[in-house]
Amino acid sequence: MTRPWSRRSRALVASLGASAIGLLLLHACRDRPTAPITPRAVPIAPAAQTSTTVISPSGDTYLNIDAANYATDTLLNLYTWPDDTVANAIVMKFDLSSIPAGATLSSATLHLYLAASDPSPDPTYTVTVHQIVNFNPDVTTATGYTYDGVNGWTPTGCCPYNIPLAQADISLPVDTKDVDKTVGFKQWDVTALVQGWLSDPSTNFGLLVNSDRSKLRDRWRFFSSSEDPVASHRPYLTVVTETGTPGAPGTVTDLAVETSSDNSVTLGFTEVDDGTGHAATYHIRYALNPMGWGWGSATVVTQGSCSAPLAGTAIGAHKSCTVAGLAAGTTYDFQMVAYRGTIDQDATFGELSNVATGTTTSGNPEAVVGRWSAVFPEPFVAVHLHLLPNGKVLSFGFEGDPQVWDLATGTFTAIPAPSLLFCAGHDFLPDGRLLVAGGHLSDDHGLPNTNVFDPTTNSWQVGPPMARGRWYPTNTTLPDGEMLTIGGRDESGTVVTVPEVWNGSGWRQLTTASVELPYYPRMFVAPDGRVFYAGEEPQSRYLSVAGTGSWTNGPVRKYTPWREYGSAVMYEPGKILYVGGGDPPTNTAEIIDLNQPNPSWAYTGSMAFARRQMNATLLPTGDVLVTGGTSGSGFNNPVGAVHAAELWSPATGTWRTLASNAVTRIYHSTTLLLPDARVLHTGSGDWGGPQPEERSYEIFSPPYLFRGARPSITGATPSDVAYGRTLFVETPDGAGIAKVTFIRLSSVTHAADMGQRLVPLSFTPVSGGVSVVIPTSATTAPPGPYMLFLVNGNGVPSVGRIMKLR
């Protein structure tokens, strides 16, 4: 069960009549809403227009046979228990104020996304929709006993324990549907119900979706709620009406920069009509000065209160908003367009506004490029680096024993391992222990050993060996908590083609999934539960671990040479950035969105420096930091060492060059995000090559740590959280929080981080803090330890709190 995302209603112009007056807009589809490159007015004569208004619930919940309220859950449950008895009912309310005044209703359809079904052999489950009568429920407090947390529903003996579940306070069904088990949207015709509400708004007490009272016990259907983190799965109502033709939205002519800081500007303008007598919605973009005719290539505002879509308030009112995430000491142009409807669907736009120009203040230069610490000594070369759930760091390399490293005190504690872990694969189990698979027998020859590190006892546990040794394998935690190990070379130096899966007590081979992959394959759990191979080779693939396993080819990357010793990260659920690598190294980067039905690789912006033997690290803001590496050709060329860090923005697809570190860190360098939002950069060497063994570390403070006060988390947070839970995070800064992120702990070696992935969390400011929704899906967030960060409107993160998701 999960919770809140913002609710909104949005009108979609279903079609322009053959003689409608408005703007005809042509534009390309993108990952985020975009306005047209060049709006052009097409004059046509007035006619009636059919419009579809899409309305999200103003509230939804489900009633259970208890006294709890479930308004913040991500699922809406229907359940039959015991036989022939209703045990759950869904309550939903809709605000119809967005329906155009005087419109004639043509149809109204309720859309619910089926997320899960019972495992019984019954193919269908009958779901009915009813009007709620007698009482006007408060969905934020309603329970199976009461409609508002205090006053009871009409008593009835229909349901378990005589809990009424509103069954005596509903009309006869307005529509009935036999719901199969195919995941996806299901529809109910609620035209008569909505017509009644429009005719007499005082009767709009909401609707109830009822369980099947004809089934045997433990039959059920679960639907997504308005709090589902996947926005496209949330419920909605479509209302089709006919109205007279509206005019074109107005044009903002007084856009101006009112104030600026080192990373933001505040814009002001006078609001305009959307063409129907309501305040328009606004879409704002910016570009480095001068913008010229560059609206189509300008950046959509995604940080700060000017983020698209920007809702209007009142025609003629002065409106101010902030564009955040800008570089200090930089001059930008800003432009906007007013519209109605929904961008990338059937929006109708006004003309582009005037261009406003403003310059961010110079501020602290460290707020632009960050700051590197001094170089500190350490007793070994940290070839393998892991952030533990207790906030300490475990590291090991070729020489010496593994060390537990307390950065707060600067102390190292040796924890001898049962075998040589150098060149093994590793990732975290759901309970926070680190599973290390394989190890070093000799160069290109791997051990079959299984070693598990328990950070609560600072001890190693030996597990059953794998079928074959592995040197340079990759570990990937699966949605069910099992661990996939893939790739590497065995005791004889032969590439291991058959993956293995750890189930907690032993290994099973995926004997029908044999494929030869390069060292340390870049593997990610995909949204559909398969494991996606992003590289190093250009042909990507999907691995199903069901049964004995199977492979399916995915798309081929744009950069066709191998990206060996480049880095790949999942910067949002299903979205991967692969950057650098190759010989000679490349500065190019590619992205892919596995959420799409037919995903494909596409180039994003290129780094300033070509690199291999580098590291890519996810930051709490959602940006990606790249450190170290070499631009020189060959396996590991210290002559071309790159010291400047670079930062990639998913919002803009561009890179920014940051401060340079002191030490050359190339092959066997490692980097990870610390709980205080700084970045640990260490390693390099430890193999007898041309570069020295770097027994030292540096810490990078990203620019966000110099942009003002940090939000704080003042209360306790749990060490373990369950999927779908709503978590209260105590903070005095709740009103200023713009983003909450969940970042899985790093387990990194050889330019590959097998642990990290970032999941944005939905949240709601509440009294004393924020209410945060933990993901419901283990494919979105595989189990294991994560850091939770609060990020304010200036892009400044809190200190992270570590918790295990399972």
C-alpha cells in the first residue's frame, strides 16, 4: 500500500471542430512536457466543440473491516471474505468544478488501473459502482465503521463483524463490470451518476466501488490509488462535454526577472485568460543568453516553483515563481507561453511571451564547482568499496585484509576474510549483509567462493560455493531478495557463461541462459522484473531468471564500440545513463528509458573530457557526478589522467565541469556517496601497472553544500521500512522540501557500482515534517539498504538516513 502524489485535474481538448478558433500546435514528443517550437494561429469560424476533461480524485480510500483509514495507501482494495461477503469497498470523490460552465454532458467514464489479482482459478471478479447517499464521507478519516472518523455509517449486518462498510448508504449499481486478471485500466460508465452531480452538486457525496459478494473467500482485485508512485497508473474520471468554441489563451507581455541568487531567479508576470474565462496554465523555458529564436531547444523549467506545468490563480493577478538549479554568475533568457489543457496531449497555446533576461549572482565559487578536501592516508588501496548500513565503509583490495573504515574517527579495523576477495562481485542482501561472490585465484582465474559480511557483528560468514569460480563477475540483488551473479572467469581462466542465483542457502544455475559477457557486466533490475544488461558491449539484453533462465535481445547502443571501463547508473527507475569508456576513451553518454514499450538508446550531452577507468555516482539531487579516469588511449594511461569532476543533469541532459582533485585516480579507483551527501574518492593502482598504488582518499563536497542552509531531519527514522509504507519524517523545513530521494547503498569496483540506484519518493508536507511514501514495487526499488534524503528548493540535501527496505 502506498500514498500521496499531488492530485490535479486537467482538461484535454479532444478535437478542434472544423471551424474552431484557436492555435494549431505541432511539436515533437519528449520525455517531459514540451510546448511547441513555433505556435501558429489558424483562424477558423466558430462551432460547437467536444471536450474531454480528465479529473483525478479529490480523495480516495478503501474501507476495511477495521477502524483504520487507508487514504494514503497506493492501492485500493476489493476483497471477498468470507464466502459471498464484502470485506472491502473503495470510496472516491471527484471535484467537477473544472467542467466548463454550461457544457452539455455526453459521457463520463471511471478508469481504475488493475494492479493485482488473487491466484484463484476464477477468471473474473464482478465489480459494481454505486452512488454514495445519506452521508458525505471525509476520505481522509473514513473507516469501515464511520464516514468521517467519528459518525457511523448506517448499521447493517451485511459484512464481517457487522461492520457496515457503507453498504446501506449506496444506490443500486450504476454500472457493473466482470474484471479479468489482465493488468491495466478497467472502465465503468458513470454518465448517469455524474449528470446527477452536475444537476445538483449538493448530492455529490462521491461514489463507492464494491467487492464481489458472489465469490468464495479470498478472491480479490487491487487497483492503483491516487498515491501510486507511477503517475500513469492513478485513477481518473473522463467527462466528455459539448461547449461553444473558446478563444485562444492570452499572451504574457510583462515577464520580468524580479530577484536573483547564485543559483536561482524569481520571475514575475501578470496572469492571462486561458480562452474560457479561467486563469491559464503556464510553461516556462530558459536558455543561456541570448535565447534568440531558440525556444524549441531551450530548457524546460523542472526545478523551483516555476516548474512546468505552472498553474494559474486569477486573471489579471500578479504571479511570481522561482527558477532553481541555475549556475552562479551566469546570464539567462526566460520565456513562457500560456495554455489550457495538457501538454503533449491536446493543449491549446497562446503566443510566446516577451523574453526576460537575468543574471545569477557570483556568490561563493564553491557553490558552482564544489570543493575537494585535502588528501588523507589510508593503509591499503581501496579497489572495492561499500557503504555499510551503519554508515561505515568496508573496503578491500589485492593486498592486506579487508578494512572497516569509520570516517567519523578516521580509524580502520582489519576484518580478515576467509579467502582473497580481490576482483569479486558484490551487492547487498535485503537484511543489509554484503554478499561477495568469487575472488582471486590468479590473474583471470577466479574462486567459486561465497562470503557474506555482516556489518552488525563485523564478521564474515562462508556460504556454499558456486558451481564455478568467478573473477570480475557482477552481483545484482533481485526483486525477491535473491542475488544474481553473472560473468567472470573460472578457475581455468574460461569465461563463465551460465549465471547463478543465490537463494539464501545455496546457488542454482540458469542453465538455459548461457551467454558470454565481458568483465563486470553492467546489470540493472528493469521495471518488468527482468535484469537488463546495459554493456560493456553495444548489444543490450534482458535476462529472465525464471526457471532455468532465458535471454532476449534489447536495443543496440548508439555508440557502437564497447564502453569498457565506462560507468552506468540507473538515475531514475528504469532510466539508465551510460557514460565514457572505450579505447580510445569517449566523452559521449547515452540514456535509455526501460519504462517505454520499445525502449531505445539515445545520446545525451557529452562530457568535457573523454574518460575510462572512471566512476559515476548518484547524488541526492538526482544529478550524476563523474570522477577520475583517463583520456589516454590504452588500458590504463596515467598520462591522460582527468582530475576535473563533471556533473550531469537529467533535467537538461548537459554536463558541468567542477573542481579538480589532487591525486591521479584511474584503474582500481572507487567512488561512493556518503550519508552526509559528500562523495568519497579513493583507490587506484594495486596491480603492478604504470601508476603508483594510491593509499589515500579525498572527499568531494558538491556545489549544493555551499548554497545555503541544509534541511534537517530531527526525529528518529526506522532502521527497516516495508514496501508501501507511509513514513513520517520529522523536519522543521517541511514547507521548503522540493524533492525526497531514496538512494541504494553503493557497492563499487572497476568503474561499476553494483548497488546504487535512485528512486524519487512522493511526499506531502504535513505538520512537523513530511509524509513520505516508500515504494510499493521491488522492481522499482529492489530490497536492501537505502539512504533517504530531503532536498530543498535550492537543491540542498539533508544528511541522509539509512534504512533497509524489505
